[in-house]
Amino acid sequence: MNNIAIFASGSGTNAENFVNYFKDSNEVKVKLVLSNNPNAFIFKRMERLCIPTIAFANDDLKKEVVLDILKSNMIDYIVLAGFLKLIPQIIIKEYPNKIVNIHPALLPKFGGKGMYGIKVHEAVIAAGDTESGITIHMVNEFYDKGDIIFQAKCPVLPCDKPETLAERVHRLEYEHFPAVFYRYITGKRIDYQQ
């Protein structure tokens, strides 16, 4: 069994998608959800789904506090699903090539510190790009610079506002993120639409 910890800072829609995707799996289990935002809606989502949660202070991430939580729960992989803090070296060294993130744009464009949520979609539209999408990538010591595992594209329509583009990108996240993660950690192919 591959035990997963999900890190999130917000409402937790991608985390909920992961829990539902793997709820009957004999190979992958969402064991724990951690957040640096004690008021995040993800806690209510996970309570409803009976998934244990832990809130931690931002300073705990750089110390061994969060790492000790991961080790004591026998976590094999970490999934970042709307987590806004940089993962420190102490955790990256302990989990080499085992931390996966999703970004709501086609990296390397529109990535980096401060590029998250609606800000990304605003930047894509302001740049006049005709395509956007998602990037699933490994996590290293820099924001959005890890090796790309997978990308899926969607059009940016002339009438798009950041919110309408966000909806289209979210659909790609829900469709692909758990399946791509599963393929990455098991090597098994899942048929899905790209």
C-alpha cells in the first residue's frame, strides 16, 4: 500500500477528488491531509470523508515537526493540491521524487512565487494566450520548477474571464490529477482522455 499525505491551503476540491478516486484502491490510500491554514474549508471536507487532518504552523514546515508527522504516519508520497508554501529541503531530501504538485497553467509559463489560483488565469488572459491547461510536476526547492510529468491543454476563449477559464482548468485537474499520479507511482497505465 502506498500511503499518501495531501498538503492543501484552501477549499480542498482536488484533495476530495483524490480521496474519492482511491477510496476502493488496494494500492493507494490517502492517509492524512495537512494544512497550514487552520481555517481552510478542506478540514470540513475531510471530516465528512473520515480522513484524518492536521493543521500546522508555517514554521513547523521548516523544522522537523511536519517531517516527523509524515514519518510517524508511514507516508510514502506527498501530493500538493493547492498548497501555497515552498516545500523545504528537509522534506525534499526525505522524499526524493516522491512529492507531486499540480499547477493551473502550462509551465514553465505563469509559474513561480505568487502565481496561484485566479492570479494565474488573470495572467494567462492578460498575455493573450490562446491555450492554457494544467501541469503535473515533481517538486524541488523552487516554485514550479520540478520535472514535468504531464500536461493537458484547454482553449482560452476570446470571451473568457479568469473565472470561466478557471472552471475549464479545474475540469482538467479533476479528470487527470489522480490518474496521472497513480500511473507515476505504480507504472501502470490508465486509459484517460488527454
